[in-house]
Amino acid sequence: MKGEAIVCFAKDWNEDPTSNNHVLIELAKENRVLWLNSVATRAPKLGSGRDLKKIVAKVASFLKGPRQVRENLWVYTPLVLPFPHSRLATLLNRRILSFTLRRLRRHLGMDRFQRWSYPSRTAGWRPC
């Protein structure tokens, strides 16, 4: 595959590398790749130190914007409302992600694209 644009929904880029990372690194050698870090699949527990650290890390990554980690490979952390069982939040998240994706694709020159997703063990919410 050459000259394609790929938008991938996956786990967080900075977690331990998996086959997801390796496949997309290889694809980025001849294609443009936008890796979108995971979105909320469960409501966070505000009493959990682990969840609070994750929230802070997500917001910090979001504020940095898309970052190029390799040639032709960008990573972005979208922000969404962390209420996966709320119909309203799901509707708003779809709109947020749709707007965000259009803006990023325009910024990175990705008119037509392939959508890839690597569902996590806890995936229960579909972004599209």
C-alpha cells in the first residue's frame, strides 16, 4: 500500500508498544498516518488516583495538539465526555470527534482516508 491516508483509533500511543504500533510505523513509511489515542470507554472514578492521573495525562496531551512522532505519523489525543452510557454524551462525542477529525485531516492534507480501529478489551463505544 502506497500513498494512502490512514486514520487509526487505537490505544494510547505512549503505552507499551504492541503490534498496532509496529503495523502503523511500517505503513507510515509510504502512507500518511494519524493515530488517535483511545477515547473514554467507561466513566472515570474521581476517587481513583489512577483515573485522575490518566485524566491529567489526556488533557496535557490534548493541549499539545497533534504531534509528529515519525515521518508521516502523527498522534493526537481527542477529548470526549467520559460518560459512555449517556445518549447525550454519545451524541456530543460523535460530533466532537467528527469536527476534530475533519480539522485534523485538513491540517494534515488527508482528503480521502481509510479508517482503522484497534478495539481495546473494554471497547464498548464506537466513535463513528
